[in-house]
Amino acid sequence: MSSLALLSDLDGVLVDSSASVERAWRRWAAEQQIPFGTIEPGLHGVPSRQTIARFAPHLDVASESRRLDRVQAEDVDGVAALPGASVLLTGGYARRFAIVTSCDERLARARLNAARLPVPPVTITSDLVERGKPDPEAYLLGAERLGVRPSECVVIEDAPAGVAAGRAAGMRVVALTTTHERGELREADAVIADLRALPSVLAS
């Protein structure tokens, strides 16, 4: 396992932030008079700016995105580490590791701090890339920062957009069924319940 580089999403893989996400987006949807149920299916795994541009392109997308991410960074009630997260972040599954998230830097740090998890040296956030998931840019940047080839990387994801990004980057993808059903993650190379099953997948 030490020869691998692991690139992990944050929300739904390392932390459970679902309550905070839902509170923020429900308020935003109500403000824009958009049914939350219309937005909810596509929320996970993509930067907030992409969701805003899709459903409210008439707004100042950058400003609204910053506002939404700030609201979520200030509301971390209920944010908690998921099983296996601490082991992954402290090198228990692989020596080389990076977080690749659709959060901006402030939000990523707020959620890691709330979950009492360390911030790894290589953390790729939405403010470092122009194109969010499902575009592979963020995962390719993560591999570059770790000094490894895409073929040496395993992506850990929970959302279809992230799975697509990892596949487009030429990386092996392991998906967790923490936020989506197994059938929605069928493009992944392997699907497991949570990080505790990761060692057996990496060894195969």
C-alpha cells in the first residue's frame, strides 16, 4: 500500500457534513424560490459555484458561491469524522495522501477542524482550480503536487461527479456508499461501505 498515492474527497469520505450542507442550501433555495428537491440531487461532489451557475445564472455566481461557502464554514454543527478517516489522514493506508475537495480552503479547514482531523500538507480546494468535478483538473493537480503519475493514484469518492473526475484523470477509483446508492457509483472500479474496507480493496 505504501507505493500508492491516495487522493480523497472530503465530504462523504472523511467527514459527514450532510446536515450543514442541507441547512445552507435549503435557505439558499428558499431565497431563490427554487424547490430544494430540484437542487439536492446534484449538490454532492461539485463546487457551489457550479450549482449556482446551473440554477441561478442571473446571479453574481462568484459572490453567491463565496457567501454560501462562508455560511457553511460558520455552521459546522453536526460535522463529524467518518469511520476510517483518522487512519487515512495519518498515513495508515498509504504514505502519500492528498485531499481533493470541492470546498474552498476556508470551508475545508473548518470541516476538518470541526471533525478533529488534521489538514494534510497537500489539499486541493476549489479555489485552486478553474474547473470543478467532474472535470479531472483537481485530481491531476493533486497528483502533480504529490509528485506522482495519475496511474499511481487511487481516488476515494462518494459522489458520481467525483467518480467521473477520477476516471477522467486516469486513476483507479474506489467509491463509498455514504451519500449515494451503489448503482449511482457503478463507474467506480470498486464500491465499499466506508473506509474501513479500503485495505482489502487496495490489496487486491
